[in-house]
Amino acid sequence: MTFAVVSAHIDSGALVITLCGPLTAPAVAATRRAIAWCLAHRPPAVLVDCTGVAAGRRTTAALLTAAMARTAGRGGTRLAVCAPTRRMTGLLRRVRHAPFRVYAGLGAALRALRPHHVPTGARRAHLRLEPRPDAPAAARRLLRSRCAEWRLDDDVVEAGQVIVSELVANAVEHAGTEIDLTLSHTGRVLRIAVADRSTAYPVFPGPEPRDESAGPSIRGRGLGLVGVDADAYGVVTGPAGKIVWASVGTPGARWSPAAALARWRPAVLPGRPHRAPGYRTA
């Protein structure tokens, strides 16, 4: 049984980790991996929902509390714990200067969030787009502006423009809903995330050969091109939509969790976006 399931809350941009089952040592390890994976994506918030957790031993509750305390607040991402067990609540209250909030339930935590909040000084940008033909152009303008501000290489900018155009155009064409574009740069990795309000899973065909002699193409070759220009890509689904993301690493990047995420490409069938190990994304 999967203990930790990651899903997306589209309206706020938060990632939700739903815990379900007995609180054991392997469950704590799965939760730590899930939190690390979510933080590597630099969402505005990560919510750990403990509603379905069965009471465990005090030691495992302490391990889970310690894991959340160590990872909270990284990269400007807010961590919140929802509906912890009575034992966990007592342990959480003992954490001094806790960099996370505790809520009675997931609904209360979601209501407290500022949708797609960008903290001051964070290398993150957000833009809400209407499903119109000019949406990809607006997305490219934001990407060029932020890449210039963050002093990213021209190769990264070119790849980012192609990726953001394809992802936004695909959302316009197939979802037809409001689109939330989020850009973030951390650990010398540029991450592009496009959220829409459609639960239909996108189709990633196998990567197509890129004809460099034809010059950079901004749009027209489908999501297969994302697999050519991105170092990693995937989908996080939720009850009200999905987030399609891709990341591009820059030359000479030092190792970091985000950089490792951008470079890691496991052995999967061609054309299938990968999922992180140790737990399940919804």
C-alpha cells in the first residue's frame, strides 16, 4: 500500500502530500522522499495531509516530526502539516521556532494560502493566462524577462522558450481553461510549470530529431519537442486539473537536489514522463 501520494492543488500552486496508513519507519522514509521531491520543484507551499495516518509508535512519530522540521522553509517554500495525530501534535508543539504551520485539516490550510505567492527576493515568477492564441507569446515574454534578470545563458533561454511555448499552447488547445505559468530558478536549474483546469492526461510522444539547420522553432512540433529540450519533465495531477512541468539545467551547475532532479532520467518507456521513486504521484 502506498503511504505518500503527491497531488497538485491547481488554484494555489501548492503540492499536497496525502499520507495514508500506519505510521511505520518505511512510511517515514517515503514521506521524507516525497517532501524532498516536492521541495525540488519549489512550489509556493507543500502541505502534508495526515488525515489518513493511523497512530504509530512514539519513535516513528518523532522521526516524521524531525524530518518535517529539517526540510521546512527551504527555497522559500512554505510547509504546513494538516490534521496530525494527537501524538504528532504534541511533538510538533515542542519544536522551537517551527518553520511550518499546523492546521486542523487540509481545507483550513488551503484557505490560508495566498494563491501562487512569490516571496520577496525569490527567483520565482507567476503569470495567469487566458486560453487565447496569444498566450504562448506572453509566456515567452515573461521567460525572456526573467532569464535576463537571472542572467541565464542564451542556450537556456532558447530551450526555455521552446518548452514554455509548447506547454502553454498545448494547454490552450486541449484544456481551454485558465492557465497558470510558474517559472523558478534555483540550484542553477530553470523549472517551467504550466497548470490548467483539465484532468485529461497529456500525451508525450517520443522525442523528435531536431533540425538545427532550420533555426529555432517556437511552436509546431508538439510535446515531443519538450523531451528534446528539457533535462526532465513530467506531470502532477490533482482533483481539479494538472501541472505539466519541465526543467533545464545550465552548464557548470553545482550539485543540488533541484539539479539532481533536472538531470535524473530513469529507464522508462520512450515518450513517458517519469515519476519520482518511493511514493506515488496522483
